[in-house]
Amino acid sequence: MQSILLAATLATLQMWPEFARPDPFGAVVSQDRSAATPDLNRVEGARGGYVSFHLVVKTQGDYSLSFEIGGGKLQAGLYREWFHFTEADKKYYPDALIPVTLPYKSRLPEPDNRIPQQTAQAFWVDVWISPEAAPGLYRATATLVAGGRSVQLPLQIQVLGAVVPEIDAIAVDHNSYGSSFLGNLYPKLNRPGFFESDALFSLIHAYHRLFYEHRGVFHQLVYVHGGKVGPEFAPALAGSGRGKHVSSWDLYDRHYGPLLDGSAFAGSRRGARPIPFAYLPVNPEWPASFLWWGEPGYEAEFVNVVSEMERHFREKGWTKTRFELFFNHKKRYKAFPWDGDEVRFPSDDRYFLEYGRLWKKAVPPDTPVQFVFRNDVSWSMERQFRLLAGVVNFWVAGGSEMGWFPEAPKMLQDRGDIVWIYGGTPAVSAVSSAITKDLMRTWIYGVGGFCRWLTVDPGRDPWFHFDGGGTALAYPGERFGIPSPIPSLRLKLQRNCIQDLNLLSAFARRRSLDQIQAEVTARYNQTQPRDWWPPRPSLVNLPPYGWTNTAIEEAAKPAERRLFGKLDAAAWQRVREYVMRLAAEAP
């Protein structure tokens, strides 16, 4: 870490590496100390991507911070890091990132963060390197003014010749449920009529845009476990039986139109593209009531409405998005007598087969609209992979459990299926590099994506009584005068990891992927790629309906401990050094 000292005011300005998170007292959080690098004043990166670091101000009283960068093809964005107090360990961690305008003027302790004896404020710096930037050394300067004096911290940014591919090596999905959470997070917007207003749709689009700009996908599950669909997520229906039909597309088109034609992302650095995936409102209770399951009327209503949806999407030209037929319910929720999500019992498979039949009846085989039948699996994946071949073609499997079936990803993808794995999100109290571990697993497995099951719930009071952020990678900006979401530090680390994986996948076209993965795993956690595929546990030989969550966790624990038990904050820094070495060699 390089620092500049203002002796008269005992103020310092330092540059810290991205995985070394600061605390509000001028130290690296204890979990991340292996990532601390002395005398850092230089970073390097490929074109078409970001390089990031922390600027840490240590002072008391009033101060001002500014940042300037040379070269028109490089642009910098600064964010003030909010220090969250976590109830579990009574410590502070930076995570929410508040965009600031420069020069930023404030004082320490920061008035709104309200931390007694705070002596340091951290800022996350994103430097965007245009694909058109010329390779070479660029210079930047951070300036701190405190106590009537100023000091400059010179920084260097080495731009390499390689360009980060636009298409991501893996999709990273940020899942959510419905829209009610938005009313809770944005009380100033939540006025009568909010849930059918342009303000709601603008806010939804802002979440999509935030994750899109961070090389991610945003999903909103559109119905509750009992099947009720929010009006903003489905066309309005009228009639019954053979006469059931769509009566209005108004709310649906206002919501989804800009997402499905890409205009919601106009002006972003990644360009205006349609969203790659979207849940459909179809479930056992919509468009036909499950009360009539198995009756001719159920089939007629289902086929009528699904056929209209296909026709509407085709006429609108919404052919770049994969629309997902997906069942999220479980029978223990007491709405439907079968599991749609994470099926355990063989008798429940017949519902998937029947919906596959109904779907084929409703949708023309030559439609240009991309419909997929998605199934999230853990307990019964081995059986369902075989039984539902040709019906389900989008699998989202438990990450640890998928490791027990090393032949499955290739087998599924060879027959044209999409394969992802799923899991949670590490809390802020975990080592900073923990945000990369599931991305690593996805890349090693050779599957198409990773789904974080919930990413927009920061808890009741993330600002002063934080629960750790295990269900949030975005925060509401309303308390800072921003009527839209703001990113987390972990989201930035994840984005930069995806950039590196994109480069590694591109380099694999000229080098051996096996050799690249061997080098990466050795640097990451001193493993080999085969170590990421644990031995098949004896649990797998039992009927899935005899498994328990505890038994699954115990079966997965040895491999998880071996892979991540000693994961240190510098894990991805070591991988980054290798990526940059390859990038420097790129023609």
C-alpha cells in the first residue's frame, strides 16, 4: 500500500488492492490481511474492462478528495464505502458503494455513518478501460486536502493489449422474488398505485441495468408459492375454458418491453441488448386453476393462453430471450400436492411429463421464440437427468451435489440442454475472495452459469444492524438521495472475476484449457481441477426421498472443507497475476 502523509494534520492517503477491504480505523479487516500489498501504486488491466482499487483517507475533521486520470479512453468512477456494523461479530465491514461526485467533501467521523472514533474513510475506484484505448502506461492522481494543505498520490495504470470478450464465459444470475420488496426498500416511491406505475417499472429496469452493467443477469420470480401472479408480471386474462384469452398486454409490455428489446440498457457501456433469460408467469395456478387439473378445461385454458403468449412474443420480435417455464413450489407449502422445485419423490415426475405434453401442444415446433423448460434440482438430479430428457432442457443444479456426477455436465450439454449450478452468497464477514469460489466451481465444471438464489434483500437495517448480506449484492440508494439500487463491493469483486474468466476462456482457444485450469486452481487454493470433483458419497446410493438436508450437508462437507476451508483473501489476486501475464502475451 502506498501512502502519502500530511504531517501537519496527521492525514494520509493510501491505495489498497481490491481484495484488501479497509475498516473505519485505517486497518485491513482481519479476514483480508493476506491481500494487503505494501507500496501499491500501480495496477494493470485489459481493454474493454475495469481495474479497481481502494483509496483510503485517514484524517480527522474536514477533508476533500479528488481524482484525475490522463487519457480520454480511461474513465474513473468513485464510490464511498459504507461501513456496516454486523450484529454477529460486532465488527465493521465495507460493502454498500455510494457514488460520489468529485471533489468529494466531508469530515471524519463521517456524519451519516455514525461510527465513534472513525479515523479512516475508504473509496472504491473503478477505472474503465475502453476497448479502443491504446496499450501503454497511463497516469492518475488522487489529491487529498485536509487542514488547509493538499497532497497528491501518483498512480499508474498499465493497459495491456488483450480485450475482455463481450460474451461472458459464465452467466452469473441474481435471483429475486416478486416486487413487494421494492415497496419496502423505497418507501418514498411507495405511494398509492406504485405497483402499476412507471416508477415501479423504472425501478425494476434499474435493477436489471445494475446487474447487467456488472456482467450479471437479474431474475424476478413472478408468482408466490400458491400460484398467485403479480399483475405487473403477466398479461390480464378474461373468460374461461375454451374462451379463456389475454384481455390486455398493457402492464406486461410496459414492464418487459424495454427489457426484451434491449432499450432499457441504452447508453450502458455494454450496449443495448435484450435480457438473456426471463421467468414466465406460468405455474400450476396460471393461466388455468389447478382445481381443474386433469380436466379438459385446464388443458384448453393452458393451451389458449400459452399460444397467445408465443404469438405476441413472435410479433414483437422478442426472440433473443429464453423464456422459462419453471415451477418453484414445494408440497410442504400446502398449495399443490407435488414438488415443482427440488423434486424428491419419483411420483412427482409425471407432472413434468404432462406439462411437457401441454407445452408442445401450445407452442409451434418452428417458433423463433426461445422457450425453455427449467428445473432446479438437487435430491433427484441423477434420475431426472435421465427420465426428463427431451422435456426439461434447462437444469439448475445444486453446486455441491453436481460435483458427485462428473459425467453429467457434458452429457446434458451434448444433448443441447442448458446447465447451471446454484448456491448462496458469502456474507461480508467471509474472506473477500469467497465471492469468487462459486464462479470458480462453475468454470471448472464447464457449465453455463451460476445462480445466486437471492440477491436483493439487505435485511431490515443494513446500515446500522446488519445481518451480513448473505441475501444481498445491491442496496437501496434512497437514503442517499438515489431512487435506484447502488452496488456492493462484493458485486464489484464478482464482476472483475468474471472479466478474468472471460479472458481465460479466450486464451484457452490458443492454449490447453486443462493446463490453464491446472495453473488457476494451483494458484487459487493449491488444488488440481480433479479435486473439485469429490468422490461419490454413499448417500447417492439411497433413494432421494430418504435424504435429509443434514445428510446432504454432511456428505458435501469434506470436499467443501478441502476446497475452501483455508481460502485466503489473496486467492484471486494470485489468479489475476496469471491472467495479466497471459494478457500481456496476447497478440
